[in-house]
Amino acid sequence: MTEQFGKRINRYWRVIATGLSFALFGLGGLVLRLVVFPILDLVVRDPRQRMLRARSIIRLAFRGFVELMRLLGVIRYDITGLERLDRQGMLILANHPTLIDTVLLMAFVRHADCIVKNALWRNPFTRGPIRAAGYISNEQGPDLIEDCIESIRSGGNLIIFPEGTRTPRDGHISFKRGAANVAVRGACPITPVRIACTPATLGKGAKWWEVPDTVAHFRLHIGPDIRIGADVPQCADNPTLAARQLTTYLQQYFMKEH
């Protein structure tokens, strides 16, 4: 009886702590937009240096958010292969089981760039940091692939979730071809990141207050690079076909790891 009561109290606490964490996340985004980045605009005149500073600030803010959730007992996490992220000019592809995957991954990636939904560019809590960091909008149409390739070649570490949305509850991973097109047309090796969360939380269709019975444990595994032409056969004469084949390979790779 006492054990059950303790578990119930712990679960109630994690609901409160989760709400508090997200509230502070929104508040932090507003502070960055209204205070931090306007000051950065005044202090750093060079546009590229200002962008790099903004990305560093966001990484530190995300790292603080992740550590806050850990200290409050909302999540735990383990990362293997973290040393593989200590580079520049990477194309990082990851699966997407939960709402906070982007934050969790970007908290540990220096010079991170990402593709952002256009709705977030209009969101008052997120548009300031997004614009300051020079992230790529998914509304850029035909130029999107070239912008991604240019980001990588200029030393950015581009993070893409090829599913485009969170993984469905049945766990079936279905990749879109955009990320493979970037890899094929830019001749970029792929740094794969497998994200797992047990018990499941913050998944597709789930509400933030639907916390699991025990603390959610995130496991991130950064695998060895996947190289086109070495690990994956390449159709050099047909980039469209090559992107289709690479997408199939990546789906099988991530499902096998699942």
C-alpha cells in the first residue's frame, strides 16, 4: 500500500515537473528573443559570427533544459558514441520517437543547423532564436536541398529527422526522400543517430501530461558514418534513383536497430 502510494505521488510530481519544464522552455525562448539576441545584434556586427554565437547560445539553453528535466526526475538519458559528434560538416540523421528529440540532440551538437517548420518561424516563443541562428525553413521549395548542402559544406552540422514527424505508436519508421537527396546530391556521409525511449512518452498523439508510470529513459546511440558508394551502392547516373535506394537502406537500417 505504501509502495503504491509512493509511486502515485512520484507520478503526480512528474506531471507537475513536466509542465514546469515546458513552461520554462517557452519563457526561455521569449527571453532569448526579447533580451539576449537583441544584445547579440548590438555586440557582434559580423553576420556569420553572430549566427555562430546564436547557435552556441541555443545549444547551451537546450542543454540546460535537458539537465533541468533530468534533475526534476522527468527523464534520464544515456549517450553512446558521443565522440562522433565532435566534428564539423556532418549530415546527422535520426529517428523521431518523442517530442523532445530535437532539443535532446541539439543540446550535444556543436554548430548545429536544422530544418524548421514554417509555423515555428511565426511562433512568438521560437521565431527570435530561429532567425538569429539562421536555421533553414522547410518552405524554401526547390532551393531547400541546395541550402542543406551549403550548410554542411560551410561547416554546419545539419540535423534531419527523415520521418518528418514523430514515429507512429506502432513503431513503424517511414522515411521521406529529402534527407537522402541531400546525402546523394551533396556526396555527404551520414552520421546516424538512433533514439530510443522506454517507457514511451511524448510520442505522436500523446499529451504532455500523459507521463509513464516510471521515469522515461532516453538512449541515444551515434553510429559510425554511413558512406555512399562504400556502405551503400550508388547509382551515379541517376541521383533520383540513388536517393530512393538510399531511403530504403536507411529505413531498414533504423528498423533493424529498433
